[in-house]
Amino acid sequence: MNASYTALCIQRGPWWVGWVEEIPGVNAQEKTQPELMASLQRVLAEALEFNRKEARDAAGKDYIEQPLAV
């Protein structure tokens, strides 16, 4: 399943700053917009993997995975 997210980007002085609006805490700052997008992708992937691991750890051993779409 491929998910789509929204990056909010703004240039502040010499820096590009951005956030992924759907996932709190996923943000980055870079000198160029392409570098910012690459950093946001990397941070988003790390955050999703961290959240996935945390959820699985909390569920224990006998959980069922079900696809969920909104």
C-alpha cells in the first residue's frame, strides 16, 4: 500500500523549512528545497517505521494485521 503525505515548505532566510502535515514531529531544515524534500522523505520513513515497531511491540504476539484505508 502506497500512502501519500503533504509537505509544507517555506523559505526562511537562507533556509528551507518543512513539515509533513499528517505526522506530528516530522520536520526538517535544509539549504535547498530539493534537499529539504529528501530530508522530509527520510524523516517520514524513519517516523513511520518507529511508529510501526512501537505499535507491534504494544500489541504483543497474537495480533492480526488488517489493511485500513481512509
